[in-house]
Amino acid sequence: MRFRRPTQDPLEINLTPLIDCLLFLLIFFMLSTSFTRSGRLHLTLPRAQTQASAPAPADTLTVTVSREGRYAVNGHEVAGSDEASLQAALAALSGGRHDQEFVIEADGASPHQSVVTVMDAAGRLGFVNIAIATQEPHER
């Protein structure tokens, strides 16, 4: 008597469930990611509450930035509101000394670009002791 040998089915891996799992993971990660636009951030800037510091030395160079973005160096108003005019005024009043203290006094509503322009002008001229003046908020 002749017995029939059992035939073996060829082994194959079904890829359909694996592809389904990958698609589910892809959809999950796409939906769980948060998309933010950094250009539309609304910031609330902090207030500084510090102790009164020692009075500033006499050779301190103080730049005041007004609410409209105009500059004044040691009380003398700068003719223009661009960086070149500000650098010329800083160079004239500093007398070539870049080791003196440099204080920026900006109005709370002054444009941020104006303050950055002052910091950039001071950095280009070589000032290293730059400070930003703050005012303690009044209690109500």
C-alpha cells in the first residue's frame, strides 16, 4: 500500500496586517502632534521686583528709549531714530571709553525693535557692561 506523503504549504508572510499597523501609527502620530505658529504668540512680559541698587557712577552712559521709539543719550536727544545716528551719538559721548557702564532705560510701551537696536549699537561699539533699568511696580 502506498501512502501519500503530506504536502507542506509554502511559508509566506502576510504583509497586510503589518501595513495596517504602520498606517494606524502614522495617523496617530499625525493627530497627536501639535502645530503651532511662532509668529502669533501673545506674550505677557514679567515685571522686575528688585531691591534698590547703588547709585550709578558719574561716567555711566544712559540711553533712554521713548514710547515712540526715539532715543536720548545722557539726556541729549538723538537727531534720528536709526542705528547710525545712535552709534554716532554714543561714540561722541563715550569719548572712546567702552569699559564704562551702559544703561538702557526703555519705556514699557516702547517697541522691542528699538531696544534691540540700542543693544546692537552698543555691542558694535564694544560696550561690555550693559544693563537694563527697571522700575518696581507701584502697589495699588
